Amino acid sequence: MESLNVAIAGLGTVGQGVWKYLVEQSGPLGQRAGGNLIPYRAAVRDLQKKREVEIPASQLTTDPMDLANDPQVDILCELMGGVELPRKVTLAALENGKSVITANKAMICEHGAELFEAAERTGARLYYEASTAGGIPIIKAVREGLVANRFPLIYGILNGTCNYILTRMEREQKSFEEIVGDARRLGYVEADESLDLDGWDTAHKAAILAFLAHGRWISMQEMPVEGIREVTLDDLAWAKELGYRVKLLAVITRHLESNCIFADVHPTLVPEDLVLANVDDVFNGVSVTGNIVGETTYIGRGAGQNPTASAVITDLVDATIDRLNGVTLPPHASYGPAPALAELDDVRRPFYLRLRVADRSGVLADIARIMAHHDVSIEQLVQKPYREPDQAHLIMTTHCTSERQMRDAVRDLEADHAVQCKPLLLRILNVEV
């Protein structure tokens, strides 16, 4: 069997896992791939640091560009942090004809168009299964397993940290601040907490899924993104009374007739009878609706050494098979012209709205007048007590309404003198596509 040399740029938790499995599973992996995968070199920041895997000093370097430019390296695994250095290393490796495997969602999201163009121009290949949903093989499923389909709806829980926080808040009746503290101590929260808590990690993955399914890059400026900081224990309880659970979801919709797509990230009320409503703790889940197959659902661990290493090794096997057999797969599953972005007027779904209002006569009429002015139809309206006797919470859900109408209504409600604080607007998942 032919042998291929594998280099790993970044020997953190995932990189060490990949190196370990390449050593321990060399026989079975070689049989599956049709060629031997040799752990050849690695780039690290600190040559003296103790690691779980023992690697001879002669196989280590502190400069990842050495790996990109080494003619003996066939496949480069980019597992570093950051964006700009990984981008430079990846581009150099592609220019040198190497296959590149990456778990770097931020790099793919920000520079995917450039990277895939370089791969196509040079005849190299870029694999990115590990960038989205960890151990769930969602890239392979959409690009290969569901190749006959177009995708009117994809939605998913793509951040295990937020799912862990919301699950424990609901289960243990503890506040957001208490559970976030525990998540920090367990190492679940990124050093830049906004990536998890404000939804940006999920947004990066949503952009990748949108490109994968539809061949269109959606920038962070084009994608509405909200995190979970404003969700309270009361919201979780009231959602449950209404038959929902709250999850941070990425939702990607495509209107096949108008050929428009829309992607956003929000805390979302998910009907309790849907599978993803019951995906808890650090697990991820993705639902993909194909126009031929219908709905398929994928659940698994979204982060950590083993799930991510599993995804990287899947790509290593694919890269070996493709390289030895001259196979080139397109980077995404879409065909035909790239879709346009949908306008906010075209994005329709139900909403959940929490208001704290003055508890006096005429307030409900005021609220109803504002909603009617924006053509928002109220489905349910419940008044809940507040700790101050002269105030109350109003909890309402709406019928399907456009995103623009709802935003305009909330803007006017916030300006109304009877509304005591900023309203909380959550989306309700609409699976009717």
C-alpha cells in the first residue's frame, strides 16, 4: 500500500487526539483508506511542553509554515487557534498541492471563498467536517448522503456550551449567572465568552452550513445573531407552559420558488414534540429537511477531543482515498446559481414576546393597538405577576408574522410609556416550509 505523510499544525487537545489515533489505529485506518497514514511532523508553540503523546523532537517545529512548505507532507491538518495565521498556512499548503483538513470554523466562515477558490485553482482539496458540530458527520451527510436533495430548512443546536447552560437552568432552577460560573470552571466557555454566549460560534457554523447546502456565503453582517444572556428562568418556565423548550438555534431557510435564503441565530422556542427540543446538556443536534428525503436528524457531541478528532480522521480517510484515486468532490452540495438573500419582509414565523408593563387599565388596549398597527396577530396573551405590585409581565405569542413587522412592533412597544423595560423577543421555530 502507498503511504501518505500527515502533518498536524497545532498539537492542542484535538491535535494530540488525532496523532494518538493515527498511531494506535494505523492498521484499520490504512485498510479503510487504501493507503498508510503516517504521522510525520507537527507544529507546536512550545517544544518543551509535556503532552499526552510522545513525539520525537526531530518531528516537531515551532513554525507551521514549515509544514505547509515541506515537500514530504501530503496532507496537512490545520488545528491551530486564531484566523490569520491558519489562513496563511492553509493557503500555502493548498498552493503546494497538499490536501488540507481544518477544524477552524472562524477561518472557514471568514475566508472560505478565498480558500475554496485556491483549492479549485491548484487542484488541491480542502476538507472541513470538524469545523461544524464536532463528531456529527453533518458535512458528509449533506454533501454526499443527501446529494439528490435541495434543502428548504436546516436548523440546529450547534453550541454545546449554550445548550448545557439552558438545560441546567431549566433542570435545576438556577440563574444564568450561576450556571455560567459552573461552565467556566468546567472549561466549557471560550476565553472570548461572546463566541459562546452571544451566539457567534453558532453563527460561524451556520454560515458554513448555509454555504454547504446552498453554495452561498452569508457574512456575519448579513446574519441576525443573538445569544442567551437575556433568557431568564421565568422565560424557560413560561415557554414550557406553552408547550416549548428554549434552545439556541441556527436556522437556515431556502424558499425554493424565489431562490432566496435566510440564516439567523436566536434563542428559539422549539415545540416539545420535536426531537431537537429534547437534545440536552453539551450535545448538538441538526435537523435537515430535503425536498426529496424529508427530515433527517443528527445528534452527537459537538466538541471535545474525541468527537472532533473523529471528524478530522474521517476527513483524513476521505483525503487519502481521494488523493490516491484522483477524486475531486465539490465543496458544497448546491447546484445552479447561488441564491439571493431573503428580505426581512419575506421571513415569516411565530414569535414569543415578554413585556413588563404598568399594571393599570388601558395598558392592554395600548399594546393591542400597537400590534394591530403593525399587522401582528396575537395568538395567546397571558398576564403574569411581577414582584412590584403596580407592574406585571405580559407574555404573548403571535401567529406567523414577518421579521420586519415584529421588529417594528417591538420598537414602538419599547417607546410606549406603559412598557417598563426593554421587551424580550424570542422566535418560535416554524417547521412548515
